[in-house]
Amino acid sequence: MVMKWDAFLSAVQERGQYPSRQEAERATRVVIALLGAHVVGSERSELAARLPEGCALLLLNPLPAAEPLGPERFVRATAAWIEGATEETAKWDVSAVLSAVADAADGELMRRVLLQLPPGYDLLFGRPQSS
């Protein structure tokens, strides 16, 4: 079942403890767009099908990534796209959004998504993997 935009933003707002819906939406748009540049194939399509339409469009139409970003560089890239963000606040933004994404996906889909990403993203999604 596809999560509704309002429910998704509410989840992000709560996890990120954002004082306004606009801050949650800003973080969501940046993080989803960056994620879309790193997840490909059927996993990207399946993930998009579980997210609200606004997120799905960002996920499916990303700017192409020049190279895969490790988790730390993903956080830095997020900070660069959010006005006034630091690496610490961007890590918070990334975790708030990606944990909501993980909740929208099932465990098997998340496993396949994480296989496409460099090691360490499991923590950003709030899904630590045992080694």
C-alpha cells in the first residue's frame, strides 16, 4: 500500500523533531532526490511504488550521480543542498527521511536496496545489519 504524502511528512517531522512541516518537506525532497541517484533498476521502481507520489517522482527522476557516495559523503551532499545545514543537522535530516522510507518498504526490498549502496547506509535507514 502506498503511503500518503501527509502521513509520510508527519513521520519525517516526528522523527526529525522539526518545528514545521516545511522543514520536514525540505529535508524529504533533498534526501529522496539524492537517494534516487544511487538506487537503480527494479529496486528504485518498487521503492517508488511504496512512497507518496511526490517522493516517487523525485526518486524516479534524479540527477545522475557521478559516482556512488558512501554514507558520510551522502550526508555532506545533503548538507550542501539544505541552506544553513551542517553535517550534524544533515545526518539528522537523512536519518529522519530514510527511516521513514524504510518503514514504507518491506524487509526484502530494503535488503535489496542496501545491497546497491556502499556499506554503512543501513544505519542511515535505521536498519543496522548484523555482519
